[in-house]
Amino acid sequence: MPNKRSGGGLTGTQQAAKFLGVSVLSGAVLAGIALPAFGALGLAAKGTVEGFDEIPSNLKTPPLSQRTTILDSKGGPIATVYSRDRTVVPLKDISPYMQKAIVAIEDARFYEHGAIDLKGVLRALNKNAQSGGVSEGASTLTQQYVKNVFVEEAGDDPDKVAEATQQTIGRKIRELKYAIQVEEELGKKKILENYLNITFFGQQAYGVEAAAHRYFSKSAKDLKLEEAAMLAGVVQSPSRYDPVNDAEEATKRRNTVLQRMADTRDISQEEADRAKAAPIKLKVSKPKNGCITAVSGSGFFCDYVRKTILSDPAFGKTEKERQRLWNLGGLTVRTTLDPRAQKAANEAATSKVNKTDKVAASVVQVQPGTGKILSMGQSRPYGLDQKQHETVLNLAVDNKMGGTTYGFQVGSTFKPITAAAALEKGLSPAQSFSTPWKISLPMRSFTNCSGSPAGTGTWDPQNELRTEAGTWDMTSALGKSINTYFAQLEQMTGLCETVEMAKKMGYQRGDGKKLGENPSITLGGEESTPLSMAATYATFANRGTYCTPIAIESITDPEGKSLGVPKTQCSQAMSEQTADTVNQMLKGVVEDGTGTQAGLSDRDNAGKTGTTNDRKDAWFVGYTPNLATAVWVGDDIGEKTSMYRITIGGQYYDKVCGGCLPGPIWKIAMTGALNASETPAFNPISVPRGRVKERDKERPGDHEKPGNGGRPGGQEPWPGISIPPDLIGGGNNRGQGNGGSTGGDWP
């Protein structure tokens, strides 16, 4: 083998001969650029010969970027999202007229030549030489396809696009080498199919299927002769021959294509003339790209799905891999969104709060036991037009997923978490405290999880009203939302135990930071989000088991292959008895407590109201055994507005409270989402009661009713006893373990 080098490559003579052949066949690079002086060509040739073997031997055809379809849990469309509006279809699903038209106008000898058309090259060279410029090109359809692959691979990177389209000899020779290989490996029909799927047809439409839908609102397989000719004509210059903006120019170009088809005998002259006489009849479908087009106000949920794919390692180890998956698209994403629940949540969010109001509302629903996010609605529509009061700020989620910087203080909606921590430690629901409307507690009596005092000095919590002084048990304190009671309950239970319970129940800060170990956490001092609160309360509904929220049920790629998706992770946060007890106590909130305006009359339901200092945030978070819903109302723009003497949704409020605005919103959302025929009940349990005395009026309460206490014979554990906080478990006592009862009786 004397002509081979020891390394198996070609000799210098062979390389030069090979390059010379390529250069000649390329016709000074296919007449696609002006002929350079021979001296310059010689310099270019030298450089190209040296780099010839460096050109990859295999054409790297990237998967074509396509539209991703996002579906609800029933298979209905939510939105389509794409960086390229493209739907790849096989050649059999493309009209024969379209196939013939594109070949006739772009490369009439396509089926007769190889990767290059020598006759076309010589013809173009002659014409260009006569005109003194570049009046005709000679790139074959195969070469155009190769160029489009490079452009597609460049994506939206302007530097890479410029490199892929630069008018240089080196690029043309590279394209030629790839074109030769493509001809050998793919064959004519596959090349034509790929070309029709990759080519840009203007009006944001990539590929013939998207183009057929854009201009004619039909599939590519249904294109008529005159329609196919128009699309084929657009390819050369999508802006110049745009039929939407210049019907006259588009018609001239279409007729040129029709005549070329007649000249090549793809159609008869009679057919061509008849098609030429027909006016262009467009039925334009406007591009619907992105979450801004989502149905039933689900744009925020759609964006949450997008951010999940871009951030979760299940979709790629690196950010770059996940971004590539999203940009390539072609995915079918089946989500957890329930269309009925979403419609109800959207209607609820907008029913009591207008998009033009100073404040906004957020509604989110989670299914207990599965973690599925069923809905996500807001009073302001999803979008970028601030003049129309649109926003892309998702008030339901944390900052990483498109929410506010910190989230929102949750007010008294945190109190049930403290109650759960107390019950797990072994304290009875009958535990009573007698307090004035304002108390002072030493910070050293609260111990954080590192064993250190929470601070120095005193903490001075107070109730909203001076009249809220008296003796309370756990049930009445939840119903009336007594701050001083829960401050003392946290002191007895332990600050660390309270924080740990919150973590177990999925309570998370909106900024992603760890929960602060401050006594004020029991009154909602640690910011969170509506989604976090809905998932936290779903723990009660699910009898103590917390499940992480999820938004995606399944994903398939363009080939129909299933991709792995994040699954909910469930863990026991408290005993079933503790959850059942909290459920019964929170039923009282909606029956005769601060949440009566939210209560549902046809089924078991429970919840808690919450407001923050100066009424800057108002909440209602509640649930049935099969649905948990969180509602937040507050200022989402700039300095937070105090909701005193304010008009919201056309209604004047002297002061906004959790039960009077978020509560009714919650009721609308729940009523619309729930099936009237499915009314599961909470697990029944007897809840011990303690002494309750509001100011000068003593209320006998349920503790005097027979059967309460959950003990044999209905005896109370500590009838009529009010226990000071320092007597049991107070001071620096953090307690050991959970201490919760696992049986059906309270100790």
C-alpha cells in the first residue's frame, strides 16, 4: 500500500488531489459566493487542505427543536411552548404537491444528481461571471439541508449563527463534504423529509407542518396545489414573500413555483394555469407560544412546570443539560392540574379581588396523600403587559420557582403546627392557660435546637383585642386565634419541637433559607408561600403524613419514550391520633370560630384564618379529607399596603381579616373543585376540653358533655384544671423525642 501513510491516512499528493477535486466540483465553492482571485484561492486552498481531515467524518444532525405540549391531568391542552414552532412529520404525512413544489423551485434535478449538481454549478458560474456578481446560486437541496442543520445547531446564539452562515470557502467545503456523506447515508426521500421539517417558512413557523397550520390552519398532508406552491415559494425569502404582509409579492412567487412545476412536468400546464388564477386564501392561526396562552388562568402553573423541568436534576445533571432538553422540546408533559379545580381556583381568585386593586389574591390546591398540585390561580393575569395589570410573579411559590423574594408571613395559620407539636409531646388538648390580653415571656425560656436560649430580654406577644383575655383550652384558642395562648403553649412544648414539626410538615420559607428558631414563629413570623401552606395542611388531611408537592405526572419525548419525572416523597410527620385531633379542633374554626364565612355545609371541613401585623397579609388555609387549599391576599407590588379602610373587588373593608376575604375566596374554590357526590369524613375522635372563660363570662363548654376525653367511661384526664406553664414542661425544658400518643386515648 505505497500510497498510504503509516498512520492510515492519505499522502500529501492524495490530499491535494482530493482537495482539488472538491474545489473544482464546488465551482469556486458552488457559485454561492463571488469568485476570488486565484492567488487568494490558493491561500485558502492551502489552509483548507491542512484542515481537511479535521472535519468530522459524521454529520451531526441535531434533534430538531419542536413545540412542547403541556397537558392537564385529563389530557386537555394547557399550553404549547417552543423556541422553534415545529412539529416533525414523516414524508407520508406531507402532501405530494408540497414535495413536488419544493423540489421544482429549489432543486429541479434533485433526483438526478448527487450531493452537488455540476450542471447547476457551471450554469451559475457562467451567469455570475456575466453579471459580475452573484445573481444565481447552485446549492443543491441536500446542501441547503446541511446548512440548515448548522443553523439549527447554533440555536439563538448570534455568534454561532453568524459562523454557520458566513460566506467563506472553508464553510462551503465543509458543507460539501457533509452533503456527500448525507447523500450516501440517508438517501433522497429521507433528505427531502428532513429538509421539509427543518426549513423556516416565516411567521415563526419552522417545518412544513407548522407552516401549514400557521397559514392555512390545516395539516401538511392536506395542502392543496396552490397552497403547497405558495409555501414552497416562501422558503427563498420568508420576509419578502410573506403572504400575510404582502399578498401581491407572495402571489407572484407562488405563480413562479407553479410554472416551474409545469415545466418539470410535475403538473400539467392546465393545472398550473388554474392554480395561478386562484387568489391566495389564507386562514392564519396566530402563534400560541408560551405560558401566556395557557387556558383557565393556568399560566402560573404552566410556568411552574417549566421551572421544574429547568431546575430538577431528574431532567439533567446540569443546568445546561436541562436547558437543552427544554429548548429542543417535542415533549408531551402530562401534569397534575385538574381542569375543574383550576377553573374553580381562577374564578375564586378573581371573584373577590380585581386585577386593578392595590392588593392581589393567590389560590393553590393540593391533593392530600399524593402531593399533586391541582390548581394555581391569581387575581392578576399571567403576562408581561403591566398596563393591563399582568404579571409573571407567581405568588403561590418560592423565589427559586418564580415567586416573591421572601414569601409572606403566615400569621395565625401557623398555630395548628404548634398544636400538633404539643400533642406529639404528650400535652392534652384540654391544656388551659389563663392570660391577660398581653403577656411578657423571658426569651431564655425558649431554647433553640442547638440547646441555647433563643435570646435575651422578653418577648411581649398580645392578642388583637383587649377583650381577648381569659382562660382558654387548645380548641377554643384555635377557634378564637388567641396569640397569648399559643405563645405559652410553644413555651411549654419547646421552640425546637415546634420548628421540627414545621419542617416535618413541609413548611418552608419563601427565600429557601432554613427556618429561623424564634419564638415568634408560632404567630407566623417566618415567611412562607401558599403552595407550602397548602401542602402543610394537607398533612392534617392525610392523617399526619406529609407528601412533597408535585406538578408533573409523566413526560414523553418526540419518539414517545417516557422520561423519568420527580415523584412525591411521603413521610409520617405526626401520629394519626394527633392529626385526627387537630382536624376536630380546626372544624370548630369554620363552625363557630374566626372562619365561619368559609365553612362548607355539606361535608367535613377544617381550616384556620391568619392575618399579620397591620393587616398586610390575610390568609385562610383549610381542607377536607381529599383537598387542601391555601388562599393569600395582600400587596404584591412594592411597599406592602396595610389593608385598613380599603376597597377590594368593589367592596369596602374597614379592615381585612382572614375570615372575611380569604375565607369566602376559599369557599368558592373548594365548592367549585369538589364533587358533590364525594364527601369523605374525618376520622372521628373525642377531643378533651379544659376550662374556658372569656373575661367575666365562663363558658361550660364541651368538657362537661359525657363521652369526651377519649378515655374509658368518658372521664377527662384533668377535669377543670388550668395548668400554669412553669409546672409542666416549661422553662428551658425542650423535651425528649416526640412524646406523642400512638393509641386512641389521651393520657
